[in-house]
Amino acid sequence: MLVWVIYDISDDKKRNHVVKICKNYGLYRVQKSAFLGTLNRNEWDSLALETGDEIDEGDSLYIFPVCDDCFKKIKLIGEGFDKDLVRDELGVKFF
């Protein structure tokens, strides 16, 4: 399933660890605090557990599943992410 990971983490060290976790799951960074990619259910659960350990009071992290039909309806306003990074999988779905 396609997922968005969006977070607001105040501690630099913890935020950087979340970035590393997201990249380890093969997610693409689309903004400073937003990742996008495909995960299976087990990966989604594991990602939630691993990133949950990095969250302190006042921080937040969302993992949103997005269905293919909903993903196709996303409207991008402004500059998009580097399409070369995601053209293998997501680029096909975007265009």
C-alpha cells in the first residue's frame, strides 16, 4: 500500500533517526518532513513501532495509507519532488 509519513519532531537527533528509518524502508523523501512510498502491512506496523520510539511529548508522526485511486487524485500545487528519484515506481502513478 502507498503510505505518507509526515512528522513534526523537535529533537534533531530523533528527527534524523526517523529520517534514517524511513529511508531504510525504501520511502522517498518528498519534503523535509514528509516521506512517500509503498509498504506491506507488516512493514507499516514495524515502521510505526520503530518511529514511535522516537516520539516525545509534543511531537507528532502520521502514517497515512493512500489507495491508488486517491493517490491519482492528489493535486500538486507548487514545486514537486525530484521525479528522477521516484520514477521507477511512483512516477508512473503520478503521470
